[in-house]
Amino acid sequence: KSTTNAMEIISQLNLKLSSVTQRGRPLPVCLQVLMTLRFLACGTFHRETGDLFGVSEPTVCKVIHRVCRAICELRVHFYEYGHFPGVIGCIDGTHVPIKCPSTPDAEEYRNRNNWFSINVQGVCTPQLQFSNIVARWKGATHDSRIFLNSSLYAQFERGEHSGILLGDSGYAQKNFLFTPYLHPTTAEQWRYNQAHMRTRGLVERMFGIWKSRFQCLRKTLRFKPRRCCIVIIATAVLHNYLKQRGCPDPPVEEDDNPVAPPFTTDAREGLLDYFSSGLHSPGVSNQWLICVSESPF
């Protein structure tokens, strides 16, 4: 099945990659794609990848960048269903390690765990697929700032989506973004927190599967930050592709990401009647929304 998936990816990328590689001695599209997929899955050094495929290290870098850009253009829209009333997505941030940039702003990429990274915002579906991804912020950036500056936030502010996101306490409570109660005092608030935790856990599971499937995301990406962002989005597109085709998930490794400081507010009271009524059944389905990822280009 993995061979079939690889051939389908090659087929979808063939026209675009062929159109930009006709000068000189172009590499076959299948070789470009397979070289890139191996790097994404294993996270090997460029020299090792080049030795395996018989090309130079600079060629490996160019091919990976070219193929990842082409994959990013394969983003598609889809709809799924969840189990928390009115939820259209679970949001969180995760860090992808990169080498120290050789730029004056390098320290802005150092996250709270003291390593250099891109802070990636993801919104997931119940099927553990990305419905939104933002991969363009430096590691020192707080999750809440990324969301406040995203097109997704602007869409909610304009009233374009009739539903809510679920986020952890690192986000500010909004009418459209629900966070857990930091100090629940009633049975309804405890049940709300339990349902919130179970549902929001989907995004953490998605991140774990995604990074385990593409080991380059756990190892240090050795590109310039902008190219790292393209690689990150390309792996998210491939992750969705593999999930949609029923590919088995890899064993998930524990993810070590900084924990954001909490915000406090009490704008969630409207759901407490629901959680006091006994209607919060795991079998209830609600539509989830797909949002286009924001381009790092």
C-alpha cells in the first residue's frame, strides 16, 4: 500500500515538477519525490540522502524545497465531525526544531525549552487530520499571539464561522474559543473540563502521530527558517493524505513542548446547562470546519 501511495503522490506532482526541471540534466520526477519522502520520513542528513540517491548535497536541498512547495499546493478542503457541542476544531501549538538561524533575530527562534524552533499552530478534526495550519512564527512566540494574528482569528471576529474552537489555558477565553476552567467549583464545571480535555486531546494526538510519521519534525531541520516552514506544511498535507487513505498510524512518541501560562475568564457559562443535563454523550456529532493553511512563502 505504501508503494501505491507513493506512486499516486508522484502522479499528482508529475506535471508541476516536470514543468520546472526541463533545463540541463533534470532528475526524474519519481526520483525527486522519493528523495523528498525519504528525508521527511527519516530526517536524515542531506549528505546521507544524496549518497543514497547519487546526487550532491546542494541538489538534495533544492529538490526537497521544490517538492515540498509542490506538495503545499495540493491542500484540499474537507469536512468531518466532532463530539463537543458546536465545536468546529481543537487548536494548539507545537514546536519543530530548526538549526540556529544565521540572522540577527536568531534568539527570537529560541523557545522556552531553550532550543531553536518554529512554533506551529494546528487545528484538527476528529479523524486526527489538519483543518488549519500556520507555520511561520519564531519559537519564542506565544501560542495566543499566533492565533490573534491568524486569518482564522479574523474570520471568527467577523462572524464568518458559527461554532467554537477548543484550546488549552494558554489561550484567552473568547466567545468562539473555549478554554478549561482553571479552578472548577461546581459539578457542571468539572464535567465541562472533562469533556473539554477529552475532545481537545485530539489535537495533541494528531501532533504526536504527525511527528512520529515524519521524523524530520523531531530532528533538527537544517534549512533557512522560511524553507523549514514549507517543509512543515508539506508534511501536514501528506499527513492528511495518508489519514484519508486509511494508512495505519505509527507508534506515537511523547512530545515535549513548552507549556504556556494560563489566562483566566468565565465566558463559558452558556454550556454549563448542557453539562448539567446529562446530554453530553460521546455519540453526538457536530460539523467541523476546514480552514486553508496560511502560506509561509
